[in-house]
Amino acid sequence: MPPTITAFENSPDRGRGQARDMRVRWALEEVGQPYDVRLVSFEAMKAPAHLALHPFGQIPTYEDGDLALFESGAILLHIAERHGGLLPKDANARSRAIAWMFAALSTVEPPIVELTMAMLFERDESWYAERLPMLRDRVRTRLGELSRRLGDAEWLDGAFSAGDLMMVTVLRRLNTSGVLDEYLEIAAYVARGEARPAFRRAFDAQLAVFTAASRS
């Protein structure tokens, strides 16, 4: 039996491929692992059955036999360790790829999420205009640091890895913010990730869910 992941029944990203199940879909496509998807509503995410899989009532979850995982980073690491293609064989390079996964989630993503959430939900607040430049500057700090490290390299550390997969999905949250356009090296890096056939398959699968939901 293939593993089963959960995804939004009706994603708030409106088919842009920014929901966190995208990371898991892409990883499974990269390693050639078939998978099933169970769609969940916002109501179902707070029900006991889903909370038994994800104590915070979010997506994605991952079930494979008697193993159940939550948190996209943990799921991606499990997939990368179980299948070839997302982690280097060299032990040191492997550790560096995992470090980039953690950097994407712990260092780069938090200010990006704070900015994008403000742009989505705080526009009507009296303090929004004053706060927005500060949030953008926090993101620019991280992008500047990342850009200097990336330079003209194709990927973060040698060949494409789980670290790149995670980092690209994190950076894609900036696609509608305009900030990414200020860093040409990073914008090109994201575009390379989006051009990978496995990404396109995962994106199309997630978009199909939104398209079907919008027609119903």
C-alpha cells in the first residue's frame, strides 16, 4: 500500500501550491514514490480522528503502515532518508543538506510567514502601514544573507537535495509579495526548483484539488 498524506479539501492558497502538503507531494514525486491523498475540511482537521494524527489540527500528515507522522519537515526528512535522490551519499554532505532543511524552516520561514500573514489578514488594521516596512526588512535581511551564500551556484550545496526542496517551498510564499524580485539570484533559484518535473507534477496535483473544489 502506498503512503497516504492529508491535504486541504479547499486550500486557502487558491491553488498557488503554497500549502505545506506541497513539500511532501514534491518529495514523493522526486523519489518516484506513489502516494494517496486524503482531503480534509477545516472542520475535520479539528475532529478527534485527525487530532490523533496531528495534535495541532493542521496538514499535512503522513501514514505508511503503522507509522504516522506530522510536520512537513519531519515527513520530508523521513522520505529523504528512506528513498534515494534527496540526500547525498557522502556523510558530511548529507548532514549539510539536513542543516539547510532546518535553516529553511527555522531561520528563513518565520519572517516570511509573519509578512505574508500580515498582508493577508492585517491590511485593515490601523497599524498595518507602519508595521509593514519592518516586516519586509526582516525578510530582506534573510534574503540578503541567503543570496550572498548562494552566489551564482545552482543549488545550496552541490546537487539538488532535500535542503533545496524545503528552501524553495519556503521562498515561494513570497511570490506575490514583490520582495523576491529584489534578489535576482534567489528568484532564479526558485525558478529552477519550479522547473523540475517532479515539482510540476506535485503542483498540478495540488491545483487539481482546488479546481475541483471551486467547481463544486
